[in-house]
Amino acid sequence: MRFSATTIRSWAAGGPTKSQSLNQSFDTKRNALTLARFVFASLVVVSHSFPLGGYHLNSDPWHTWSKSQDDLGTIAVCAFFLISGFLVARSYDSVKSPAEFLFRRGIRILPAYWLALAVGALVLAPIAWYHEHHTLRGYFVASVVGPWHYLYSNFFIQIHQWNINGLFANTPFGHHPVPAINGSLWTLIFEVKCYLVLALLGGLGLLRFRKLVVGIALFFFVMMVIHFVNPTLTINIIPFFFPMAVSAFPFFFFVGVLFHLYGDEIPMDRRLGVAAWIVVAYTMFFGGWVVLGRLVFCYALIWTVVTFSAQWFERWGDPTYGTYVFGFPIQMMLAEFGIFQTGYWNSRISALGYIALSLVLSAAMGYASWHLLEKHALRLKKRWPQRTA
């Protein structure tokens, strides 16, 4: 972290002035958003390491440590949705129409998503097939479980085919009903649906009515709490658009939107930020995380990324999205070839080795995705006609 002299003096005096709002505090050139997103992408990889590598009874130990309230991967994805809601709500103010907004969102998420599908189906899966059958014969045969069907059935974000030709059955994740090639991609459809709702609200001019967005966030908060207490009560509420099993995702997203809409009124205060993290830690390990902890976590995270500056991390690009979409298939391949499997080494050392190698390879692929594809795709933003819709 880099601290300017002004920042150090501010903290020595007790943090930002009480009258300083989120909008006053937020500096697009001095924040920790990219680093925070990369940390959360890495935490998803760590969380997946246990079921995919076959460690800790195939489950994330954080779920046990939190008294079954949450796991590390879900917390990280919720953080993604919070930051995303805040950033895309800000970006909506810079576009001239909902169509331009959705165009920009599309060129941000679709190219790397399509690349992840192609790499999974045409590079990694054939290697796994050859490892299992000692030949490529039969892999590229057209069928409803083959690679070509995998590519076009999953082309538009929604995942309809998880596996190809029954691969990875002998991995620790093979006991799963469908051992997915890329199990991280399932959350993206809900991100897109949040974009659609935001574009609809913006197109109808309803974002001016901030209390309406408060109502939307409260609805998903109530559904999230009810689902945690008794999932059967909410199983059939708007199941197509937002199944209540993922009600936490739109809740965090629209809270992020609210941070933007109320940016002139939300104070960024060091004492509130530190207190918020204390509450987050207490509720996570002693109870109350879903009802209170998640709410407070929203403020704690936004305060942190606004207060601290980590622009140095962006010097080498943004590996966040690539790390997220390529981490899962990389880990499946490590499991396929028995890398760091329990039995070869001590179990704990094996898990640490598997996690470390997964993180290194996922981050490397994240950087490759950014420099070879994502940053070039983002230049297409300029192709949108610059006229009032």
C-alpha cells in the first residue's frame, strides 16, 4: 500500500474529516479497487481448492470456522457483486443510453468468457481426454455431450452443459453429479441479470427515485435471510430471474448501486471503518453474519477500497477477471494429473502446494487474458455512436 503525506496526516488526526462523503473521498486514480478484486478472485481459487483437490473432506474449511454461515468463495463472489454494483452504477452516468451501457458491459465480460469456453473445450479437455484414453479418437465426435455442443450451448453466458464426454470422473470432484470443466462461470448470468435490471431502471428514469433501489435491496436482503433460515420457503419466488439460493448476489449488487446513489451522504470515517471490520469478524465467527455481518461488510469493504491506494498494482494490468474464469479449469487439470494429491505428501503440505500452484497458474492466465484479449476488447467502447439516443 502507498500512503501519501496527506493520508498519513489524516490518519494521525483520526482519519478523514467527518464531513467527507464517499463522493468526496473517492479518487479514480487513488483507490484499491483492482487489488481488492484480485484478492477476492484469488480467494475463490483458494475456496475451490478443497473440493477440487480433495482436501479437508472436499469442503472449504471456512464453512466450518464460520459455524456453517458462509464459505470463503461465496464471500468473495458477494464482494465482487458489491464492487460491481458501485462501479457500473458510476459508469451508467457516463453513457447516453441503456443500450450503450449494455454494450460496454458486454465487451467487458464476453470476450474472456468466450476464451475460457474455447480454452476449456479445445485445449484443456482434449489433454484430459488423451490422459484418460491415450488417444484423441472419439473426443471431437459431434454429440450432446461433446465439445462443439459445449461451446454453442454455453455461448450466451447461461451454462447448459457443464462437462464434456464424461471427463474428470476420477478426480476428487468426480463424485459430484456433474464434474464441471469450469464451475466458476455459473455466477456470470446473475451479474448480467443485475446489469439488465439496472439498465431497465435507468432507461425508465427510475434511478432518480433512490428509495425504489432501497426497496429492491431490502427485498433481496429479506429473501436472503429467509433462505438462510428455511430455504424451502423461498425456493419458488421468482425462480427464473433470481433464484433465492443466490439472493445474496443481487443484494450486494444493489447495495453497491446505493453507495453510488447516496455517495454525497455516506461518510467515509476511519472509526466507522475499523468498527465495521470488528463487527464483520465477530459475526463471522460467533454468529449473526447473514443478518448483520453482511450489511456491515458492505461499508467496511467500500471504506477500505476508497481509503487505501494501491494503484501500483495496476502497473502490470488487471488479472482479476481472467484469474476468476480460468482458475477452476486449471485446478481441474491439476487434479486430473494428480498434482499434490494426498498420499504423495503430507496432507497439509499437499493442500498448500495445490493452492499455491493454482494461484500462480491462475494469475498467470489472468495476466495473459488481460494483455492478449481484454484490454484490446475494451477499446471497442469507442465504437459506440456518440450521439444522444
